[in-house]
Amino acid sequence: MPDENIFNNRLKPLILDGSMGSLLQQMGKTHNSPVWSGEANFTAPDTVEKIHRQYITAGADIITTNTFRTNPLALIRSGASVSPGLIVKKACNLAHRAAEGQTTLIAGSNPPAEDCYQKQRKATLSELEDNHRRHIGFLIENNCDFILHETQSHLDEIKIILKIMDGNKFPFIISLYITPEITLLDGSDIQEVLDLISQFNPRAVSFNCCPVNDIIRIVSKMNISLPFGFYANMGSGNVHDKEIYCGTSPDIYIAEIETLIRFNPSFLGACCGSSFEHIRKLRIFIDEFYSD
């Protein structure tokens, strides 16, 4: 990533890609294991690379590595024999190959150590720190432009991530998962979390995998001192459903986010259940909205 904060110095929002895991799931390329979509980096690498390319063709400025479930703790609990470093390297290589010759930025996805909707964790603080230190290190080693800490919903885990990022001075974004009560999953106050994050100079703060209306409530009520972005959940049904299908069409999504555009986001994309068509229509909408 360039030295300057491109999320702050831009003429219009950057477009982040859409889902990877739910697309792979719909294609029958992944299973409901702790590793989820991560196994496709080895079992269906051509498909992973093709998905990256299709998002770029659709207009994405940023693609996200297929590493949402390649973190060490997930691999240990799945019983997978592959090393975390090797699977992250494979995922990053696929993203770099897809982006070759383009100006596309590559975000290294670093998820929660356990299931992102798991309110009560089983991992100890020591396990959490070891998991994130190793996974973040692998992403940095494989030349991501920045780290996207996605769907983070526990304050103690966020504090661990911030400490690690403060130590290596690598560009990063924290993306929060918000409950309908507008708190983190562990009940933490969002404004206090945002104030804490701002002390560590991330490139931006983000909100993902929650409904647009909840994001609007946050953006309109909270004091957000950082550039912000969002990529809302497009899935049908409950977030805990094992099978994820699209529940929000691209046209409906664009209609929903028009209010958010007025708050001048730095980037936007789509989360679970989304497709290339969501990103294509977001690209058209943003280009037209900022054409003046």
C-alpha cells in the first residue's frame, strides 16, 4: 500500500470485493468445518483465483485473500494437516496472480480466532494472541497491501490485534461486527471501542456482516474520527445458518445504502451472500454518484 492513507485521500469511495466463502459454498467447493472456505485454496485453487478475477472485472479496487478460516486455531481444531503458513501463502499467491497487471489492492483477511458469531469463546487469551500473531505474520510475509481484521466482535481480542499491529507498524483496518443492540457481541460499547481503535492509527474502521440499517444507526449517532467503510450482509435467513444464500438483490442493496453514501464512506463492498453482480452495480452507482 502507498505510504499515504488512500482511504482518506480519494475522490470517491473504493470498491471492496464481495463474498468468497458463500460463493464457494454454493459451488460445492467448501464444507461446514472450522476451516470452511480456506480448504478451497488447495482443493479448488482455480476457482478461488477465478472468483478474485471476476470481482476485479466487476469493478473491485480491493480484493480480499481467501484466508478467513486459515488461522492457526481453526486449522488445529479442524484436524487439518496443512501448516497455517503454507495455506496462507497459497491463498495470497492466488490473489496476487488474479491482480497481476492491475492496480488492485490486496487485503489480507484476518478473522476472529473462533467462529465470528460465537458469543462465549473457548480459546484462552494466550491462544488468541498466538493465533493472531502468527496469522498476521503470515499475511505480512506474503505481501498483502494491508491487513483487514474482519468481523471482530470481542474487545479483548481487538486489544490483542491492536497491540500486535502497533508492534509491526503495518497498515491495517479493523472491521466490526455489530449486534442489533449496537454493541459488540461481548456487549462492549461501540463508541468506546471506536475511541480505542483510533489511538492506534489504522487506515480506516469498518462495519461488516450486519444489516445496513444497523450501520446507518452507528454512522449517524457515533463519533467516528477515522475514515470508515462498510460491507453489509446480503445473506438470507439467520447469520448462524450453515447454508448462505443471497437475500438482498443488488438493486435493493444500492437503494439501502444511499443514506450511507451521504456520510462519505472511504470504501464499501458486500459481505455474505453477495455476488459479482452486487459489486458490478456498486461500481456503476459510485461512478455515477461521483461523476460531478
